[in-house]
Amino acid sequence: MAVTIARVRRSVLLLALLATALLTGAAPAQAHTGLTGSVPADGADVAQAPDAVQLGFAEQVRADLTHVAVTGPDGVDVAAGAPQVDGRTVVQPIGALTVAGSYTVAYRIVGPDGHPVTGTTSFTLTAVPAAPVAEEPVAAAPEPAPVVAANSEPQQPAAAPTTEDGVGTVVWLLAGAAALGALTMAAFWARRRRPASGPADRS
């Protein structure tokens, strides 16, 4: 009876050791780097289009082996450039989102143990900003046409006086002045030549 009890105890101890060994050996295989959170959060509805998505992991990830794709409802990848890795954080810039709907963020990273980890998150863009409307330039109002009376002849612009007309006018003025001067001198000499009448003439 004592031998049987001892065997049972040994079997229980052996099973306990085997279970401990199995658990200890399986722990490293399950300790792969996992996603701890994302911005926007998985399944979130956002009204304003983000300019990047952020992924957080339990352990540091290798920057050279990190890949992120952000696919919109139209099937277009809107990721802009390479992801930025800072320790356990991955930031993936994205372009301008012009389509409302569900966006899927697919990632593939490699942790310190060299094991690749893949997964997806998603968010829904509920609205997109309206495109600005370009203002059309205002055309200047046309100048009113001059009013012309019925049966009226178009007025011709007055001809500007020429140089020859000016010279002729000056010559005529000089000639008139000379003639006036000559007449004045003739009258003056005629008065001087007239004999003066004395007292004897009056008797």
C-alpha cells in the first residue's frame, strides 16, 4: 500500500514538471510583438480627415522591415511615403482624403525576435471637406457710346493753325503799322508847312 502511494506521488510530481516545462517552452513562441492601439482607433468614425495613421506595438519594431498600406473605399492606397518608426510607434503619413467611407490600415512589422506580425485596423471617414469654389473675375462695364443726334453731320476737328498762317498774319500786321506810321508823318509835315496867319490878314 505504501509503495502504491509513493508511485502516485511520483506520477503527480512528474506531470507537474512536464506541465511546467511545456508552459515555459511555449511562452517565448507566443510572446510575439502585438498591436496595442491605433490612431484613429480601430472601428472609429471620424468627421475630419487625418493626415496620418499611428500604430503602437508592445515591443520595438524594425524600421527597415515595416510596411503600412492605407486603402480607401475606392480601393486606392492613400499612404504617402515610407512609415516613420520610433521605437514601438509607427506613423504612416497619408495624402488628402477626398472620398468618404471605410479605410483599412494593413501593416506588416518585424519584432526583436525576427518574427513577422501582420494585421489590420479600420476607421470610417464620415465627411470630406468641400473643394473651394474659385471666384470668377468681374468683367469691367463697357464704356457708353457717344450719343449722335439724328441727321447730324459728324463734326470735324478744327484744323490747327500752321506755321505759314502765323507768318502771314505777322507780315500783315507789320505792313499795317508801317502804313499808319507813314500817314502820321505826312500829316505832321503838312501842318508844319502851312503858313501861319498873322494880324494883317484879318483887316
